[in-house]
Amino acid sequence: MLIVAESEHSKANYALTYDFEKLFYARSPIKLFMCRVGSEKEAAERSQSLFKFMDETCKVFGPGEIFILYFVWWSESGGTNRDMAYYLQVDGELSYAGIEGRSFQRFSE
């Protein structure tokens, strides 16, 4: 998959980390997580919290994968769009390979 996405409407920390963790199991070069925030400060705190969760929960990620955090900050009526995005790219070149010239092989009985 070129991109996988997960979102969470709740602002509860447990709900956010529960849905964010799902991205760890998808094999994709781009992983997008979207959630709501109420301020720029909250977006910065969420990004730090989710990074800490990544660091404590999973020790191995695919080389070159990009995690994008997209924070939706709803503006008041007539206000400007204040959405914010952060990204983290895992060190290394993407290590995905094609299957050219390959086929499924039957297991021997």
C-alpha cells in the first residue's frame, strides 16, 4: 500500500495511542494519523506524546517510512484554517522490493 491512514475523533490519550499504534503494523512507506486539537500548544504536546509512545512501544520500523501527524484545529465561524502537520522519517532507504519474475510455489507434501 502506498499510504495507510488512521484517525481518531476522541481527544482522550488512550484512544489516540490505541489508533496510532495500528499504523505500526501496516507495511507502507507513508503512514498518516489524523486527530483533533484545540490549540497549537496541544498539537506540539500531542506530537511529543505520540513520539514517546512510538519509542516505548515499538523498537523496529521500516527503513525510510514516513509518519505524518495531521492535527485538525477547527476554527471559529469565519476563521482561518489552522490545521497543523508534523512528520517523522525513519532513517534509511526504503527497503521494499517488487515481485517481478516470482510466483507462488506449492509446499511439498
